Amino acid sequence: MAVTLGPSSIVTVYGGSGFVGRYVVQALAKTGARIRVAVRRPDLANHLQPLGGVGQIHAIQANVRNAASVRRAAEGADAVVNLVAILQQGGKQTFQAVHTGGAAAVARAAKDAGARALVHVSSIGAEKMSRSGYARTKGEAEAAVLGAFPRAVILRPSVIFGAEDQFFNRFAAMARIAPALPLIGGGRTRFQPVYVGDVARAVVAAIDGRAKLGAAYELGGPQIYSFREILDKIAEYTGRRRPYVSIPFWAAKIQGAALQILPSAPITLDQVRMLESDNVVSAEAIREARTLEGLGITPQSIDAIVPGYLVRFRPKGEFSARPGAGQ
């Protein structure tokens, strides 16, 4: 059921203070809707206030591992959005607890609150039978969401890029200090990077009735790149070319298993397992128009967005004459 977004509507966004969340909150604010940002630390969501009018964006405490707090955050909401996810487990923040349990709690809360729309952001590759804990629990989460709220819309983005991303920025930072860059599995894994602003627009489209209820949309950008081609692009944008070192999957798994005990591990075993599968929009999703284009959104390319925020990694920053100057 569509929700007419405007000053009379309330949208609860779980995990709204993160990278994707700030763009979703901004896109919703432009519709005039009142936004309730449900996060574990409301004091860390103050940066969202300037994205809307006075009193339009309100942070509220909620932890997806605490069902009572999740229910409170959904009370009176016309629409609910779940963005909560983790890339690495630690302590009580496990894939099972956050992805599967958290998504189920949000879906039940949305149903009990009488919300008319629920958008759950998952990821391409979510599959209940996956050997990757991340992908497996993402698949379980989708099933739990649709089980509790059959009219929910699932959004599955490929790797998301934007000024604050941890993908292009991470490898650009590595290229600045590392003598060589790793090509796990030979760099053949394919990605379809999608702009974070387009993902946010897809969330709004799903709420206001442009998506098929109960469907899963796969979100990708206009081009598909191998991992090696992405590193080539980063070298082009930053003017920092580095040799590549090919690391077979079996060796990368050993490294990931050893490094994943670190609080901010550069790579984990689970992430290596995810790299064994391509991360692109499926032919079935394209055929059935379960894509950005199917929502009426023209995706933006990395060439249009990424060079602007990787300029700080150039040898002379914004004063480099061109990408590649000053090597």
C-alpha cells in the first residue's frame, strides 16, 4: 500500500545515522515527511538535523536486538525502513542477531504498528544457503521480513559508492601508502557499483507506491566492472598506479581467518567467501523490471561521482593538473 509522503506522514528509519542512512533521511526530508531516526546512540545522529526543517528529523533510541525498543520506535509510523547491517561481527553484534533477528523484529514492529509500507535494504547475493555468514543471514532476514510483513519491498544493492563509502575510499587510501594492491582471486569478481543517492531514491520510490509489493529489487549502476577494473579506475582518478599482487582464494581465506580477530580487520574469511561470487544485477531482475530503471530511476555512473571525492588522494590534491599528475 502506497504512502503519500508529506508533513502528515511519519517514517521510522532504523539505522538512519550511517552512510546510507544519511542519504535516505535526506531524500525523505525533501518529501516533507517527518522522520524518526531509530539508532542505538541518538546523540550520534545530530549531524542529520540540518538535512530537514526544524523539528522534521528526530532521533530516537532503538536497538534491533531489543524488541521493546524496536516496537516503540515504530509506533504511529506510516512507513518503516530498515537499514541496519554489519560487515564484521563483534561481541553481541553477530550476523544472526543483527541481520536475521533484527530484521524480524523490525518487520513485526511495523506490522503491529499498522505501518502501510516497509522497505528492507538487503544486498545482492543474499542467499539462505550461502557459505558466507553475511550473505546467509541477509537471506534469512529477507524471508523473516516477508513472513511477518508480506507487502514489504526488498532492495538489494550491489556495492554502494558515495563520498563516505568504505570501498573506493579504502582502496584509494591503500594506494597512497602501499607498494602494491592485492587482487583476491585474480581480481575477476564482478561488481555493479550503485550510487548511494540512487539507493535513497529507490527507498522513497518503494514507499510511495512505485514498487511491486512483496518483490525484491536488485540495484546496480550502469556499468559492470571486475575488481581489477575498479582498481584501475581508482588509479585513474587518484593518479596513483600501483602494481597488483594476485592472491588465490585459498590463500586469502587463510589471511582472512587470521586477521578477522582484529577489531577493524582489513579482510575477514567471510568477506573472502563473498568475493567468490559476482555481485551484479541478475538477468531475471532485469527481465522483470525489478531494478532501478524499473522504479523510474536512471542510475549514475562512478565516472560522474567518484572522481570528485577521491581528489584528496591525488599526489597534489585538487591542484593536480589531471588524474595521474605528479606520479
